[in-house]
Amino acid sequence: MKSVYDVVKRPIITEQSMDQVADKKYTFEVATDANKIEIKKAVEEIFKVKVEKVTTINYNGKPKRMGVHSGKRADWKKAVVKLTPDSKTIELFES
């Protein structure tokens, strides 16, 4: 069984994601094999909030070259979590 900290890897802090904080939407990098139900339970357990909706986006790694060697960046998954209106905010994004 996966830990909740294995599901939610790190918060994503960008200009666009910080604009969504006013609407109680928070962005996280999550495990590629995690589904929406696991993400919802993990965020609720870690931050003690109520989640209304989870939206996920899969990103494929870009091909990269280093001289004659070629490879690709890792695939990753992003989740946008919307909290219920009566839920408290996540303090990690406030400062």
C-alpha cells in the first residue's frame, strides 16, 4: 500500500497556480499511477481539508540530447485540487 506522501510528491508554485489559490484551487505533482480517488484522500489526510474536485493532467517527457547521446525526461502527472467553499485554506500556499 502506498503512503499518502508517495501519492502527493510536491506542490507546484507558478504564477498561474498562485492565481488559482483565490478560487481554492491548489496544484500538486503526484505519482503517475495515482488516480483521482487516491489523490483526494491523500490531500484530505495531509492538509486536513475537504476536497470537492480533482483534475489530473499527464505530461510526457520531452526528448533531449546531450551531444551524441539522446534520451528523454521523465513522464509526470499534475493534479489540480479544488476545495469545498466551507473548507479551510492550505497554509503552504499562503506565504
